[in-house]
Amino acid sequence: MFQQSLCAGDEDFRLSSAVSDFVRVRLAGHIESVYSSSADRGYKKRRRGGSESNDLEDRLESLVLKVGENTTSTIESNLEGLASVLDGDIQNFKKKVLKLLVECAVNMPEKCTIYSTLVGLLNAKNYNFGGEFVENIVRSFKDSLKNNSWNEARVVLRFIGDLVNCHVVSASSFIQLMGSLLDVTKEDGVPNVRKDWYCYAVMSCLPWVGRELYEKKESPLEMLLTTIEVYLNKRPKKHVNMLRIWSTDVPHPQEEYLECLWNQIKKLKHDSWTETIIPRPYLTFDNVLCEALQHNLPPIVPPPHHNACVYPMPWVVYRMFDYTDVTDGHIMPGAHSIERFLVEEHLQQIIDMSCKNRKECATNLMNFVHKNKVPLEYCIVEVIFGLMFHQPKPKYLEVMFGSVFIELSKLSTNTMPLVLAQTTEILYSRIESMHVCAFDRFVSWFAYHLSNFKFSWSWQEWADCLALDPEHPKPKFVREVLQKAMRLSFYERMRDIVPPDFEPLLPEKPEPKFKYAIEKSTLPGQFLSNALLTKIRNKTTPEDIIEILKEPLMSENGEIMEPADIGISNPIKVDAFVQTLLFIASKSFSHAFAAITKFISVFKALGETDDGQLQILRSTFDLWSADQQMLTVLIDKMLKTQIIECSSVANWIFSKEMIPEFTKLYIWEILSLTINKMSRHVDRLTRELNEAREKLRTTAAISNSSDDSDTETEKAEAKPRQSTTTFGGQGVPMDVDDNVTEEMVERMEEKLEMAQADQKNLFLIVFQRFIMILSEHLVKCDTDGRPFDTYWYKYTVGRLQQVFLAHHEQVQKYSSTLEGLLFTQDLDIHILEVFHQFLALRS
């Protein structure tokens, strides 16, 4: 019967022969899990035999996965035929079908209404199967909440809501579920981000199920909406200013995500809960579905909050276009229309599913199912820039966004390049109000984009920036773009692509500035540099260099300089060695790395003190101040080899001699990589300590088991065991035969405590320096009677916010210390407000 039904169904299912790549990627984990159990492993072996039953099961799975894709027949006819096929012999494949449908509902949210309709048709044919599916989908929802899989939980909740439309789940029980979730907003003593997520999850279901609830349960729906409105009106919004991309609401308001969605929901309600984007194939089967018996959802209580819960951070909805920016074609949906939310979410889902393949991602975006209803290129560009500028950091590598834009430009040669050019002009015109985090990413993207299009741009149209203050964001943007673009090309090319009047914004030629190049100069370290130059070129050893550095400094005429100094920490000696060695190795990164590696013992001897490390940094900067990339790479290498400490880099960045460089982008690259390196070090030690503790517990358990064993056989069975520990969601196998002792664990604990102390000290240094320079600026402006809100001030406050945002997980651990020592109540309110905004992100 099943075979006959399937063969008959093949006539109706003229589906494409292969699942699209992005579906395969999403369901690879699912397909793996289908055959992972012991019973399924046996099935996997049997299917190698090519049995007819297993071939049919494979074809059945393929049909379920591909339903709703490009076919010669309608979705409705495909669903009707597939429902008949599944119902024909459901008892033989019920377990697999249930699991498969739940996985499809979770992993393919853009086909939500298709699978809900399929479940509805199956429920109409087989009430018991529908009940079992509801049990499975509810279990999946509960598991997602327990596992902090927030996006998955939201998708499943939406699917359950769509089952109300298909008459599988009763409207009253779904209303009760929504009310239970909204009860979280009334909890005391829990983070606001917990309340925010539950409120967002409920609201994001309403575009799908709002109309059905309005028709059947209008009064309870109004009560839910009232609960949402009350919560949104009283919730604190102190964090919003830190997350904004633009500091002004002109021309587009920068709304926090809950506020924006609430306005869209109110507009949807005003439109009688009707929208034009969501496909609803179940409407075709209304006469069948309305006759089906419905299932009541069991009571679902949200799991309680505990300290290990990590909730999604809030965000501000990015807006760049409105209908006035789109001159031809379809009209851009309004900012408060639910269609804008639905289109943006669908495009983000496409990017999430195919982000690892730029060509596939671009193709899927251009094949967007609703491309005939919206100005597609504008929607895609706004969504991608929204992801690129997302705070605290983008979800994907920045190069991914640039590479996808290039592929989109190849696919839509007549439109996409023009939209990107228009976008660049819009961003440049509004750059004065752009957050520095977005400024950095805009610089990186535009430089990368230019490098793929022969650096062609109408620079003359930006000539207005030449007359502005050098600290104004417009000339700063052009200067940083040329600096970044030079990393992807070469200096002469940059000089040729810009008009002559842009020469003041060109970067310096990236070459070393060796102060000891003139052999007979009168510099104090000239004689020593000449000696080191000869010795290093003659392949001398690090030990010989140290001996030379221990000798007293000599003047150019060979006399000992007074006072005589036989130590090696003299700043003149440090400067002479660092400049000379790095100048000799200046040909490439590889040469510089090889030199540092060979003479690492000399570097560490010179950098034993904090002053010595600062002098190494100063000398490196003096040599390579014209090549920001080389300087950044060398400091990164010195951090990796532990020649300098992270705290020394922070002190150097905020030192007086670095004031001219303070507002240049590369300085903040260096600070970011310094903090990241320290954080990775602490994370690694934490992971190693957790693994060691787990091994120690496992070893103790095995020992106790062995002592209690009465026979040699029991002892043997107790020994060969492997345990796993979890870090970052991955199971790490551990060999319990490793000799881990309590003393070893104690030493690891001490090492971790030292690393955490260093990390805390690093943050204290960074934030203390920020407070000092900002306070000094505010006091000076107040004394002089001039406005404090200068370009330098805005930039520096933006960098302070950036440090808080980019490293929020680490800074949060020391927030109490920072509040007690630095961000005290007597601090200027303008600086203190930034700290309070940071605390509000996780409050």
C-alpha cells in the first residue's frame, strides 16, 4: 500500500532532483542524528543492502525535506499528495516522521506555514498522530528554553502558533501559553534581558497567529496586548544610547528592537491583523482543517532564572532607507509596517543558513521569494549593513559581508552597484553622527570593496572634507580608508587614484625611519647602534649582544659617556638595540619575526621592568610610525612571545607621546588585540583547570570503585573509562590515565588567579586612563568656558563605549570592582553615564 501510494504521489510531486545546498547544510546535523541511535545504526547498515523498504523511506524523507520548493505543481497539491503518502502507512514510519517534522519546523523557519499545513492535514486524517506531534513539538520548546537556545525556542513557539491556524492546537490553550510566558515580565529580581526575550518571543508570533486569535479570542488577546504595553512602558531604556548606530534620529528614528516591533504590531492590529508577506497554504484546506479535532497544549511553565543563563542582548534596529530613497520599482515598506519586519527576518535567515558560501548566499538572497513585492536590492543592503554594524560585534567576520556584496554585484550588475554607491554616499553624508564602532567597520568594508573594483571612486565629490577640521569624521574617514586600502595594494597606487588636492589625506610611505642611519651622527646611542649593526649582520649570538649591551655607552669619538652605565636597561641601549635589529629585519614580516625569535632572550632581558617594556614599544613605534600595519603586527608578535605585557601596551597607548596618534584607527586595533589576547589566556587556563578537576574527580571515582570491587574482573572493568568535559558546547574527551594530583590542580588554580588578576589590572588601567583624559578635557573646557562636545570628545567617549561593548563578557565580571574604584558617584556625570549604560545591557 505504501509503495503504491508513493508511486502515485510521484506524479504529483514533480520536485527538483536535489535538495538545495543551503537546505543540506541546515539539515546535515539532523540527518546525522537520524542515524545516530543504536537502532538507526542498524538501519544504516541494512540500507547498504538496498532493501526496497529502506529505499522508500529515503524517498519519503526527500519528499518531506523538499516540499514547497520549485515544482511544476502548486504547493497545495504537493501538500495534499504528501499527506496522503504519509498517512498511507504512518504506523511503519511514525517515529521517524515525527522526528523529521519537528526538525524541519526548527531548522527551516522560512517554511513554517508549509510544515504546519502538512501537520494539520495529517491531524485531520489521524488525530492520534497529531497529538503525538504536539507532544514532540512542546518537548522541543521546553528543551530549547532549558538549554538557553533562545532563537530556536522562538522559532518553535511561532510554529506552535501557526498550528492554531491549522486547527491542530486550540486557540485557548495557546493564549494560556502566551500568558504564561508573559508572566515572566512580572518577575522580581531577574535580569531585564530575561523579561525582554519572553516579551519579544510572544510579540514575534503575532504576525502569524494574530488574525486567528483576533477572530476567536479577541478579549484574551487584548489582555495579552495590554500586558505587553504595560511592560514596555515601564521597562528601563538606559542601554539604548550605547547601542545606537546614529546619535541622531534624523532622518530615521533609531528604535530599540522591542519598541520597533511593538509599533509594527500596533500597525498590524490597526490593519485588522492582515499582512501581505506570509504564505498561508492552509487557507486552501480550510474546509478540511476546520473539521479536525484540536489538541490542548499542556501547561508550560518557563524555567526559572539562574546565574548560568545567558540571554540575548538588546539591539537597536538599523534603518538606512525609506520610500524616498527608492526612486524606481517597488515601494519600500514603512518602518512600522509588519512587512518590513517579516522581510528583514527572512533575509537574515537566508544569510544565517548560507553564510559560509558567499556565492550561494548571494544567489539565495537574489532569489528571495518576495522579490516582486519589495525593492529587493535596497532591503538586502540595509539588512547586511545592519548585521555589519550590529552592536556589540557582528555575528560574522567582516570580510563575509564584503564578499557577499561583491557576489551580489555580479548577479545584479544593473542595480546592486548603483545601490551600493548610493548607500556609501548616504553613510558618508551622515558619518558625523555615526558611532565609532560602525565607523571602523565602514572603513574596513569600503577599503575592501574598492580593492575589488580597481579602487575606482569619484573622490572629487568628497572634496568638501579637505576644508574641514582634521578631527572631523569626514576627512578622518577618507584618511583611514586610504590607509586600509594601502594594506591591500601599495603606496604608489594610493597616490595615483586620488586627485592631487587629496594629498594631505594620503598615508605616509610605509618605510622604516631608522634614526641611527647616519653613522657619524651625534645621537647618544649612535656608537652602540653601529657596533650592533656590524655584529648582527655578522650572525652574532644573543649572548654576545647581551655582553655588548652590558658595556658602558660610548660616544662617537670612542670615549665612555658619563655617568658610566654597565646595566642593560638603559633606555638608550634599549632604543639602539630595538631600532637596529628591526631595521635590519625590515624587509618583510617574516624577516622581523625571525629576528625577534632569534634574539628573544635579549628582548626579555631588556623588558624585565615596566620601563624597559615601554621603551621597547617607543622604539618600535619610532622606527615604524609610517607603517601602521607593520607596527600592529610587531606588537602582536611581542605579546605572543611575552616580550611585553598587556598592561604595558595599555600604558603606552595612553601615554603623552601617543597623543597625536590617539584618534587613529590602528591604535584601537592594537588595544583590542591586546585585551583579546589576555581574555583568551584566561579562557584557556579556565578550560584547562576545569578539565583537570574533571579528571581528578573521575580518577577518584574509579579508585573508589576499584576499592569496593570483590574480584579482579570487577577491578579490570572499572579501570578503562574515558570521561568528557564540556567547554564552549563541545565535548572534550579526556584520558583518565593522566596523572592529575590535587597539588597540580592547586597550582593551576593559582595560575588562573594570577591571570585573572592581570586581566582585572588591565581593565583598571584602561578605564582609569579613559577617566583621566576625559575628566581633564571636561575641566579644561569648563575653565575656558567653551563647549566640551568636540569631535575629539565624541570620538574618545565612543572608544570608551567600544571597549565596554566589545569585551562586555569579561568586563562584566569586574563591574563591582570598577564601580567601587573608578566609576564612583563623584565622577563627572557624562563619563559615569557610559558605565551605567553598560550595566543596563545585562541588568
